[in-house]
Amino acid sequence: MADEDFVEFAQAAAGRLRDAAFLMCRDWHLAQDLTQTTLAKVYANWRRVRRADEPHAYARKILLRCMIDQQRRRSSRELAMSAPPDRGEEHPAELRMTLLDAVATLPLRDRAIIVLRYWDDLSVETTAEVVGVSTAVVKSQSMRSLNRLRELLGETRSELFAEERH
């Protein structure tokens, strides 16, 4: 019975976890590994997790911790963003890659906040709980990160970002 519940949960959560992991690390293979590690840790604690109000929030928190642990183990190379492409017409896929490159320049915690707030559409409070910071930090880092992304992408792409939601 418990295994069936977990399988159902894992099938429902795996895609979103993998997408969030990719947005944080920019590597599909690593994102898949982080997702599998997250689901393994959730499974190991499944009896407790399934009784929780929000097992998906627990899984997102584990994913973030796995990502932080992985980054600590990784060499200290920094991702450098190349100059923004010419402002001519862009294919949607090119625009998406440009946006992903810009997000990758943010520090990990800021990336996590942006991904959780605007990709997973979590509230400020839930994001704060998952990341382990105050709601004030989520609000200020969201605003700072969005401004940084606007700078990197230029004025013509600023419509990609909604104003900070409170």
C-alpha cells in the first residue's frame, strides 16, 4: 500500500522536480540524477512524508538541499554568460536559451528563489520555507534577481519578467 502511494507520488512529482533541477543546474543529466536522489530520499522517509500536509514541498526542499550539496562538491568554476545576442528577431527557443543563460549567472539561492517563485509559481511564504529563509529575503532577492536579469537581457526583453508579486 505504502509503495503504491509512493509510486503515484513519484510519477506525479518527477517531471516538475526534474524541470526545477534543470533550471537550477543547467545540466539535464545532473538534473535527472538530482531528481532520482531526491525521490530516493523521499522514499526512505515516505511513511512520515505521506502524512505531511504537502509532500511536494518536502520533495522540493530535498531537491534544493541535494543541489546545494552537489554544488559544494563541484569545482569552483563559474558559469560565464556570453554577450547578449544581437537584438534582431529571435526564435522562441533562442530566447528561452538566452533566458536560461541569464538565470544561470545568479547565485544558487537566488536561482532557487526565482525557479520556485516564477516557474513553480509558489507563494512567497512557501518559497521561504523551502529555501529556509525569511519571506523578506525571498521578496528582496526576487526583486534583486529580476532586476539583474533585466540588466543582462536588456530593455527589449524586460517584458519577460512580471513585477514582484507580494
